[in-house]
Amino acid sequence: MSTLGATLGTVSPGVVEIAIIPHAAISQQHGFVHAGAVAAMVTAGQTLTVAQSEVFAESGGQEKLVALLTATLMTVEAQEGISD
């Protein structure tokens, strides 16, 4: 999270707020925040993690939903034929 420049906001059961300020190091070729940076802001579970992220842009004290991500991730450890 420090590589992304992320800061932790509200933490409660089932909800974690993480904020980042867009900058070149986490942007894709068109200047938008890279989806990989958004996807990196999830918590790992035992084997399966289902994550949903809502990305808001804030300007002039107003927020606007600019992206929605839903992802299912699977932890794979010590599987024959799979290495880093």
C-alpha cells in the first residue's frame, strides 16, 4: 500500500476504505489510474477472496463514482507445476 501512496480510512466489519491520490506511477497509458492499482487494494482470505471496489473522484467537495470493480481471486499455494 505504501508503494501506491494509499492511506487507510474507515475500517469496520465487511468494509475497508483505502484512499489513493492519482499520480503517474500508478497510471496507465491514457493517464487513468491503472486497474492493477485498484485491484491491489483488497484483503486476502483463506482461499477465495471476493472483492468489490468503488472508485470515486473528489473535486470541489463533491464525489463522483468513476469506476466499479468486482473480482474473485483464488490463492494458490504449493501446487505442483506452479511457481513464482
